[in-house]
Amino acid sequence: MDVKIGLILSTAPQTRLVEIARRAEALGYESLWMGEHIVLPIEDSEEHPYGRPAVVSPRNDMLEPLTALATLAGATSRVRLATGVLLPPLRNLFATARQIMTLDLMSGGRLDIGVGVGWHEGEFALMGADFATRGPATDEFIDAMDRLFADEEPSFQGRLISFPKVGFEPKPAQKPRVPILVGGDTGPAMRRAALRGDGWYGHAKSPEEGRERMERVNRLVSEQGRDPAAFQRVVQVWDPPSPEDLAAYVAAGADRLVCSPFGPGRDPIEVIEAYADKIGLRPG
């Protein structure tokens, strides 16, 4: 089956990430993804938007995604590296843009940046960030980072982010910028993707739900005067889909599928080998 399959590594054993990345590349997996939570309160009563509380817990081990992906970039040569997702409202623009630029250059232009506004109000409070303005903050972060990546003497004047002309060199390997995939299944997230993104990073529990969401995204992209054919639709499906469901997602318009096959008591290498064989994945 000719399909791009990525692996979410957030639940994979940390001590074996390099081994997993190398084997995944050899098997023909297209991309490796790392999510982000910086700090969560122990007293946590907030509901995960996708109903996966075990995935996001204040006691879960979670690596900083750009640092982890940099390690995997040095261990691989072809597989793409992606954040799913980075949280701009919790980050410093300049430091993050320099991290992204560095990783893109050092990986030979293999980086995708998935971004999201965040959903955990307690995390925002701990980080001293304004939960109420997380949408506009993400918009301005993307726009300001565009200036840093494209302009000789970048500057930006926004309501939340503002800076005079600065020097920002070198630029990323990918032009005009590292691809931005806007995450989220809400109306505002999809509109943000259509307006500012190179693609949409969404979630689906079934091919039917995925089709409906991708059709909505395509309509929004068209309304912006953009070509949906030049826009990426990346669908996150936590549990690896069957070959039949995988074909249905592709038929519905998915360009890339991202899943997390890892679990307690299962050898991660055997898991990704078995799934690659099940769906007929091939190197290249």
C-alpha cells in the first residue's frame, strides 16, 4: 500500500528511541513524532480532549521534543521528524525559532513543526502564560517566525509579540520555512490551519470521522483561495488502523497517517516490524 505512515514516539520506551528510529526508517515508516507538555500539576482534574488520560499524566515521562528529535536526526538519514504538537503560547519565540532552524539545518531539511494552542489550563498557570489568549498568541507566533525565517532584517509588530529589526541567521534549510502543521479538530484550529498552515494535523476515531474533518478543512482552505491539493492532511489515529481502515483513510484524503502502536509488555521493535508487515509497508 502506497501510504505515508508515521509513529508517535511519546509512549515508546525512552531508552530505545534511537533503536526504534533506525529500525522504523529501515522498514519504510515515513515520519517520527514527539508531543509536548512542559509541566503538569499533580492535582489534575482536566479531561484530555481525545479521551486518552493515560497518555498525558503529571507523572508520565515526557521528553522535550526538539531535543529528542535532534538526537534521532543524528541517528537517521531519511525519515522525517515532526512535533505533534509544539505549544507556542508556552514558548519564547526567538529561542524556539533558533532551535527549529538548527534542527532543520542539522537534519538536512527533514523537520515538520506541528503546533497547537494547548488545552491544559493548569499547565498555562504553572508557566505563567495566559490561557485566554492562547489562540492569538499562536497566530502571532507563526507570523513572527515567518519573518525570522524569511527576512534579511526581520521585525514584527503585533498585539502580543512585537520586536524591532533583528538579525536572525542562518535561515532553515527548507524554504520559505519549515512546514507548519496546525493541530486541532475545532473550528478555530481548522481555520488557523487553512489560513496559516502548510497542513492540518488532526485526530480521528474512524475513517468516517476523518473524512468529515478533512472535507471541512478542504472547504476552509478553498475559501482562503488556496489549493487543497497543495495542503497536507495528517491524521492522528492512536491505535494502528487495519489495512482496510488505512485504505479508507487514504481514500478519504489523508496524506499521512500517524499512530502509536507501543504499549506495556510489548517489544517496540517487534511491534513496528509486525505492523509494517501487516500493512505491506516497504522501504523507500
